[in-house]
Amino acid sequence: MKSPDHENTGSLSYFVVDAFTDELFAGNPAGVCLLDSPIDDTVMASIAAENNLSETAFVCRDGDAYALRWFTPTLEVDLCGHATLASAHVISTFVDPEAVQMNFHTRSGLLSVVKHGEIYSMDFPARDGQPQPITWQMSEVVGADVIGARLSRDLLLEIEDEDHLKNLTPDMEKIANLTPSAVIVTAASSQVDFVSRFFAPRAGIPEDPVTGSSHCTLAPFWSQRLNRRRLSAQQLSERGGSLRCRCVEDRVFIAGKATLYLSGEIRMPVNPVASE
């Protein structure tokens, strides 16, 4: 897979895309590396650490679909929404401009992204968390009274209102020592259906600007609460971002826009072939 003018076998095509926004310097920036063939895991980890974005995606053609992997600055993750959206945007812009649906083989199974004009709709697995007893430690960790808790891949904590959510100052050291070590904090909203923030310091992400994968838990939670399948959401990070969610049985469809910020090359000293 090669983007225009990519002839140097010692370099990788690289893009930075602001996901879940139609404006530059908003949403969540993701790195996207287009690969002609798989490369070694340690090289991908080093690139992600060097990029120091919350996620770097590595995309490689795999038959009629694409192999997709995601790395934070410190580890590989099993699901990432904003970097999947960013990957679809890069493919539909530079690789296959006629593409309407893009399919990805991932650690979370086959994921698809459908492009509707400027909107990308991602088909993800729902992660409806199990209700948890509320403890005083939960409130201490996030610095606000917790009124509901669920556990899926991440710990979901509901607090009273969005003003408290905007002003949270969570204890990152305590979050890093939790199991799981990623925390979603959410509240009802007067402007959209729900708002949230996401913290994962042990993964090298103190606060993620806009987190698609967290909405695999948030959307089922609020769908049951509000008795609606279609939901609007905002993530209240400093950059902020907007998401549209739809719950259908055991799937969550998460939609948003994307904006290209940067395109270029990563120079590699040698051709980084994947280990056998």
C-alpha cells in the first residue's frame, strides 16, 4: 500500500488526523501509518512512543480488507475508536477514494467503517458493563460524588452533573493503580444526551481528548437509562469532540467527522520486517 510519491522503501507514509471533529486543533489526534507489509511489533511500539499521541494506528492491506493495530505511547490496545476513524479517513482520501465501506481485521474482531459524505460510522462491539457497588474510594479517585458504577474493560463512574464533570481534578496516581486502570466519568447533559471524560495514565494517556472505545460502554449505559437507541454525546476534554451513537443488540455504531492535519513520511534506518 503506497500513498502518492511514496517510493522510498526505508520510509513509511504517516498521517495525523483530528478525529471526531471537522475543525483542526480539536477532537482527538491520531497517527496513522500505512504499511506495504507487516513490520515488527517493537518498531511499531517505538514509533508510537516517538509520536507520543494517545494512539498510533498501523494499517496494512489484508485481502479485500485491512489489518489494523493500535498502540499508545506505552502499550498495544485491543480497541480504539478515534484511530479507526482516522484510518478510514486516510484510506478514503489517499488509498481508495471510491471506498464507501472499509473493513478491518483487529484484536476485537472484524470492524467496519461506512462513509456517508463527511460522516464515518464505525460498527463496534458493545461492552455493557456489570453494575458495581459504589465505594468511597471511587469518589476519592475522581474527586466527585459517584452515584453509579459499572465495570467492563474500563471502570465507568457516573456523577451528578456536567458542571462537576467539567471541573474534575482526578488523582492520576490512584487511577493508575486501579484494576482496570482506565476510568470513564460520565454525567447527563442539558445540551446532548450525555457527556464524559476518559483517563488512562498507565497507558500513557492522562486524559484522552475523545475516546471512541469508551462509548462502547457509555452508549449501552445511557441507552438503557434514557430508553433510546440513538444518542448524542460530547467528551468534555480541553479539545473536546462530538459523537453520534446508535445501539443495536450487541453492537454500537459510533459516528463522527475527521480532519487531516499532517501527511509525510517516517524515515526508517532499515526496512523493518516483522519477526517470524
